[in-house]
Amino acid sequence: MNWEQLRAIIWLRFRLSRNQFIRAGQLNAVLSIGILTFMLIAAGVFTVLGLVLGPVAGAKARPEVLMLVWDGLICAFFFIWLTGLMVELQRSESIDLERLLHLPVSLQQVFVLNFAASHLTPSIILFLPAMIAFSIGLAFGVGPLMALLIPLVISFIFMISAWTYCLRGWLAALMVNKRRRRAILVWMTVCFVLLGQLPNVLVHSPFFRKQNQKSSTAVHDGKSDSLVSRALIDLHRPMPLGWVGYGAMRLRQGRPWPALGAAAAGCVLGALGLMRAYRLTLRFYTGAENKGAPSAAAQAVSPAVSRKPRGGLLVERRLPWLRDDIAGLALATFRSLARAPELKMALAMPLIFGAIGFSMFFSSSKGKLPWAVGEAATPVAVVLTLFFLAPSMANAFGLDRNGFRTLVLIPTRRDHILFAKNLGFFPFVALIALVLVAVVAALTNASWQAVLTGLVQIPTSFLLFCLPCNLTSILTPYRLAQGSLKAKRPKAIVLVAVFLSMLIQPIIVAPTLLPIGLQLVFRHDHWLPWLPVNLLGTLVILALAAGLYWISLPPLGRLLQRREQTILREVTEEVE
């Protein structure tokens, strides 16, 4: 190994990070240090808790309980890990190998460096020290045999990170084809939904219900003292996510071989994933993935015949009661968002939430729901839909990227640009909200008044959400990585602003839930039971929200005009 080259590469990465840190400004430096300090303090607190609670849990907890505790830790880690993967489905290397291919540099070292840098994630920083400390505490409380949990945990993290790195490389190779990228994003989302709902489906399947009934009968008859069904324990062995919990249970019972076998299997699987990731990385950067693709010269010889739609282009159409420049910009925004994979990922989040709600509803006990549930369910569904789509709406110009230059050059008033941007988002919000309102109304047997109130709630909540989202889009824009929802090396102030806007949004939309309370009061006191208070109150709030939105557009337009050069630099600048 050439250590001089490795030192030079590490120094280069350090200088690039340092220059980026300096260019971000003093406020961003303070916020970055604050966020890093908070994460380190949280990791230290979790580590201390693991050392303190380990001896207590080891001395008092039964083996099955210890298995469930480790299952909870692993599931929490895996959920945060998958959340990070969902917003970063493309390659994100610390050192770009493409710039080193022409140099006499050992690419294996750079690959290992990039793989090690990929471990600097919040999930590993928070969970890995805590899990190791908990294993040490269990070793003090039970015996030295529990120390075998440490290699088991490390091998599990290595296996997960290696195959995740391999998955990102494989997706990067596939996403070179832009037509294929959208289908990949959709299917990845579906796979994650199915993976997240798999445990719930298995637990509530007829097989597990029979096993649970048998276990409960055995416990009542005194034939078994196990707190967990035998089927659930057997499910841990073929599933890698259950290896740590299963190994902890067997170690607590004095049997080390399952833990040693799981650790060895994790190391072997991780090594295979890392080898596969390296081969995919070389193929990606050396162009082996594109050998069968036609060259640009060949495409120039036989250009495709562009066909104009029979009814004309979408952006050439007119919208009633709107000026032509506003209508054209709104339709252009709609077409751009319809083609953007980032918005498809954002639209999938409310549907994922709906799928989780479906599984919870069908797995719970059936019965007639209270009247208030049906009245409150439809407005809450609309608010949750907008809450999931708010991050995309709060970075309306970041989705434009280099296309924002056009907005700077056109002579359209800046408040009209904001209005057109919001108008382009509304069809997507309305479509997802309508689906969730219909689903919720069917599940809760909501009345026609509740359904109609939910429909009126869609534009009401949308207008209220636009107020903080427009302000955040102007003050803290950021460039999105191509094909993902992750910002390309965002400044700390951007993260803080997005977090504060997410906290403010529930407060802003809180007035939309006031009519529900009034309806409950009128119904409880038997005041005018025929009067649809909820619907009338929502209509009044809709008028107030429309007025407030219309009043806010001119000052926000002037603010956009003052900051458009800053926004242009933020959303178009390539960050090293």
C-alpha cells in the first residue's frame, strides 16, 4: 500500500471540507459546530446509559426480554439508516474516483476511504457506541460470555453498510439512464413500504396467530414459561435483522455458538457486499455500464423526429381567470414537477403513511368508531399530506436548479412568480389529499359533511402552508442532488431553517381544526344539531386564508427580487 498517496488524498479531502466550511460563513460554522456537538453529546449520553443499564438488564431480564430489547435497538437503527438511504438513492462519494482514474493512485485505497467515510452518519454515531456500551454492561452483569455481542454488533453494522454501499453503486449505474431512473425510484419506494410492513403482516398472519394461541394456552396450562412465541423466536434465525437479538438470547442462556456463527456470517456477507460494490464502482467510473449505449455521433446522424402533441404543448394552453404569463409559468412548473423524481419521492410519503394506516386498521379489533373520529379524520389527513410535502414546497426554487436563470431574466412580477409556483404544486397536493380523504372516509364511515369539509380543507391548508414555505424558499434555498431529496452539502442554517419551518407549520394550520371543536361543542350541548358548523367554519377560514395569502404575496415578491441573485448562486452553484 502507498501510504504517501493515501495521506495526500486524505489531505485533499480535508482541504476541500475546510474551504467549504470557511465559505459557508460564521453563522453556518457556529450552527455546524452546534449540531455536531449535540450529536456527540447525545452519543455520549446513550453510551453512558448503555453502561449503566447493561448490568441491571443482564442481572434481571429474562433471555426473551433481552432478545426483544436488542430487536428494538436494531429496528430503530435500521429505520434511521433506511431513512437516510431514501433521501440519498444516488452515489455520493467523499472522493470522486473519476478525477483520479488518470493518476497513478491505488483506487482500492480510495474506495476503502470512501466506504469508511460513508459510516459517518447519525445512525452509526448515535447507535454503535451505545450498543457496544450496552454489550459491555451486559458482560459485567451476566458474565464475560456476553462480550461476544460486540463482534456480533460490529459484523451486523459492517454487513448492512457494505450492502447499502453496493446498493447505491448499483442504483447509480442504473440511473445513468434518465428514463429508467424514475421507474427505479418508484419501485424502491414500493420495496421499502413492503419491507416496512413485512413484520406487521407476518405477526398478524394466520400462522403466527395459531402459534401465539398455542403459546398462550401452554403458558396458562403451566407447560411453558416463555414470554415470546416459539414461531417468533424461530423467525430470528433466517432474518439478518434478528441475528443480534437471537444471539443475545442464546448468550444469556449460556450458548455462545449461535452468536459466533451469526458474527462470522455477517463478516462473510459484508465482505461479499464490499467486493461486489468495488466491482460495480469500477464499472461505473470506467464506463463499462454504457458500452452498449449509442454514441452521441450516432444519435446525431439519425435524429429522432419530434412530434408535437395534437392539442398543442401544455405550456401553450391558457388557464381561466389568469394572465398568460402566470398561466404559462404555472403550467411549466407543473410539467417540470411531473417529470421530477424528487417530487415523486415526496408524493410517496403520504401514500406510505396511508399504507401503514391500512395495516394498523386491519390488524386492530373491529368495531364502530365514535362520531368524532370520522369528523376529525378527513381534515387531519389533509394536514398530514401537506406536512409530508412541505419540504419540497419550502425549496421551490431548488428544484429548478439551473432553470432558475430563466426566472431571473423574465420580466414577470416576482409576486406573480411565487403565485405561479404555488399554483403548479397544488394539483399534486390535491390529488394525494383526495386519495387519503377517500380512504379515511371509507375506513371511518365519515358523514357527507365530514367529506365535504375535508375537500374544502385542501385549499385552506394549502394556502396556509404556502406562507412559511414561500418565505423559506426565498431565505434559505439549497441545491438538491440530482434524483434525490438530499441537499448537496447544505449549510447548517439551511437545516435549522427547514427544521424551524416544520415546527411552525402545525401552529399555522391549527386554526383549520377549530371548526371541529365547535362542531363537537354544538353537538354535545344540542345547539342547532342540523347546522353544519364544521363546514361553515372551514369556509370562513378558507376566505381568511385566501385573504392572508393574497396580502403576503407583494412583500414576498419584493423580498424575492432583492434576493434572486443569492438564490441563483445557491441553486446553480456546483458544490465540491
